[in-house]
Amino acid sequence: MQKYRGSCHCGSIAYDFTAPEIDKGLRCNCSICVRKGAIMTAFTVAPEDINIQASGDSLSTYQFGLKTAKHHFCNKCGIYTFHETMRKPGHYRLNIGCIEGIKSLELPVEIFDGASI
């Protein structure tokens, strides 16, 4: 397990977490993920393994459809930072582009068929 740190673009939302090595990413083909285009962690992070710090009211949440998944973003700079998953509520997938020291565009990526769920 490794320690990682991430943040939105303006720094209003920051987080650190413990997880396996990030050696690949995940993209989803559901309606929101296709539009935001982010590469997410291929694994989920349990709530006890992440520490989220948000300045003031900067952490906003968007939900749609069944309203199980919670897509979190910074309402100051607009960056999608992480989401709580539909298949494992309360657990997080993180936007790899927000994680320090990881080159998200250089990782191999798997595609998840979220459009069929």
C-alpha cells in the first residue's frame, strides 16, 4: 500500500489516501463519465482510507439517475476530484489527473461499461 495526495486545480479540495500502486486507469462509458473524460483509479478506496479536506463550501456533489453515485467536484475551479461509486456506495474512485506524481495520460486504461448498468 502507498500514500498518495491529490487536489483540485485551485487547491480548495485536497485529499490523501492509502491504496495499491496506481499502475493503470479506468474510464467509464456512462453519460457523465464520457462528458467529463477523466481517468479514474481502477480500484476503489474505502472511506477509512481517505482523508478529504475542503475549504468552506467548495465541495459540491452532482447526482443523477438512481442517485446512488455521488460525483464530487470543486465549485470554485470546476474540477471533478472523485466520486462515490454506484456499485460500492461510500467507496471512492479518484480522478488520477488530480493525484500528485502520477501521469494519468501515460497509464494503460481499461474501459468499464457503465452505460449498460
